[in-house]
Amino acid sequence: MAWASSIDEYLKNFKRESQILSEKTITLIKSHIQKNDLQGALSVIHSALRDIESAPLNIAVTGETGTGKSTFINALRGMGQEDEGAAPTGVTEETMERMSYKHPKLPQVTIWELPGIWSTSFPPQSYLKTMKFSEYDFFVIISASRFKEYHVQLAKAITMMKMNFYFVRTKIDNDLANEQRSKPKTFNEENVLKRIRDDCSKHLKKALSREPQIFLVSNFDVSDYDFPKLQTALLGELSAHKHHVFMLSLNSVTEREINLKRDSLKQKVFLEALKAGALATIPLIGRIRDDLEDLNATFHLYRSYFGLDDASLENIAKDFNMSMDELKVHLRFPHLFEEDNNVSVEEKLLKYIKYISSVTGGPVATCIYYRKTYYLQTLFLDIAANDAIALLNKREFFEKKV
């Protein structure tokens, strides 16, 4: 009984939008634990982890030629236009076939570029069937101006097939720049954005008989305008295990997204610790050093999720006009397991264990949180996430060295 309540309390610490387990799965785990059926609980956890790690996510993007469709796909994938494997931009759309693009760090995430319905002879419902609509988790309908009648008809057809869709208005940065250039004295960004949003929604609202949610984005400034809101909206519609996969694929463009990603990964680490053996005795701290090498691959993966892998850091260092070594001086994660003159690895980890125990307490604290794989990975997640947040705050980032 105490175990069930401890797990429940632990999972309640995370925001609902970052939870990776469904309520049904959580209830089932607690039910097995209440019956002292640890093997049954671990079986459910094993199945949940398998679903989380292998869940495919397919996103369909459709829009007219010239709307920035390919650039939007690259932005979702966290890629530049000149990166290897990027969706080609500035190309005239001639094919009637859909094109697939894998996420560079999460191969189970695929973004499909669909030919525009206006460039085909198919009516909306036939178009969706031809484009294999049942394979997608949601649709993104893109325009670089006001949404037209064929956008509405496509949205209606998607609704009839009980699928989710989102309207995205691209090239907002261009619109604002043009408006400021033409009306420098009266230019007001907030008013311009409101006018664009109202203009887009006017026709859609009348045709769809409801207020549609429209996201105004710049494909080049993914931390500005509605791009973060769009990512949050997409997360809200996914099942728990697909939610985790999409969360990891997101660009770390705001502190909120970094923290949600951290929470999502912490839950997975928690499940891994339960699976590894919830009732195991506390390992000797002296053995931790022997296990660090085994965790290197996991830590490297976490680095990539937070944009701290070597390739990403090289690009950041170039932006800051410094070498990679100079950049790493300001980050904590490269020095996590180094010993300094005063504090050893053992002392650092013991201090962290003490902190976790004081916050959580109960059987889980004594049986799970002391597991070396758990507290090492949790410590690394905290430090990696904080480094990623520090990189967002570029002005304050180099005020003092770590």
C-alpha cells in the first residue's frame, strides 16, 4: 500500500502535459503493488517502456508551393536548410507523391510532406485516402496568406475522418518587416499580428462553424510568435507514449519546453529503475565509478535531446565566436564526474542522494532513489537541462565561469 501511494506521489510531481504514462497504466501498476504482486507491476512497466521507446509518430504537412512548407518541416526537425538530409526548399512542386523525412535524432518520428490538394484532381476525401490519412497522428495545414476554400474543405474532410488538424500561417517575420518598412511611424507589432490572425480566422470561422486555432509562425525564429504554442498544442493531442517521443523531438526553444523534456525523461528513468529491481539493496557508492562507463551512451543521448551534443555545441560556439573548449568551460555537464580539490565524486553523489531522500521519503526513497542508475541519470538530466536553459539566456551566460 505504501509503495502504491509513494509512486502516486512521485508521479504527481510532474506536470500533466509531460506525463508519459496513461492513467490506466498508472492505476494498473498501483493495483499490482497493492496486491504485493511486484512481478506483475514490473511486467506492466516493461510493456509501457517498450511502447514508449518504439512508438512511431507520423506528422502530415500540406500546403501550397511557396508557403514555406519544406522550411517548416526542417524547423520541426530542428534542422537548417543546408543540413544533410534537410527537406529541399525553393523547389517547384511537381510530384503527386508524398515525401517522408525522418527526425535526425529520433528515427521513429517521421514528417510527411503531402502535395497540396489544390494541385491534384482529387476531392478532399479521396485525397486523404490516397495520401493514406490513417497513418498520421495529425495534420498541419500551411498557408502564407489567408486560408482559402480548399483549406476549409480539407479541414472538414479531416474532421469527418476523426483526425486532428492545425492551421499554421507562415512567414510572419516577412509580413512584419514589410509592414514596418511601409509604415515606420505607425507600426505596431501586436496590432499587425492581431490583424493577420483576424483576417485568417474570419473565413474559417464562418465555414467551420467554430473558432479555429491559428498559429502564426516564423520558420526561422522558432522561439518567437506562436511556434512554441503550436508545439504545446500538438503535444496535448497525443497519447501518453507518443507524447514522450514528440516531446524529445522538439526544439529546446523555451525554458518551459526544456523543463517538460526534463520531466518526461525523469519519468522514464524512474520506470527503468523500477524495472531494474525496486527492492534491491543500496549499492556501494565505491562501485559507482565502475558503472560510469556503461552510462556514457545514455548520457550522450540525453545531451542530444537538450541540444548539447558536440555537433550542436560546435554551431553554438561559432555563434558566440569562440572555440568548443572555451564554450564547455561555461557548462556544467562536461565536468559532472570530475573531481576537484575539495569535493569527490562520492561526496557529490551522497549529497544528491540526501537531497532526494529529504524531498521524497518513504519506501521508494530507500529502495529506488538509491539505485545508482537512477540518481546518476537524474543528476545528469538536471545539469543538462540547466545548461540548455543557460544557453537560452545568452546575455547572462558568460557573466562568470562555472
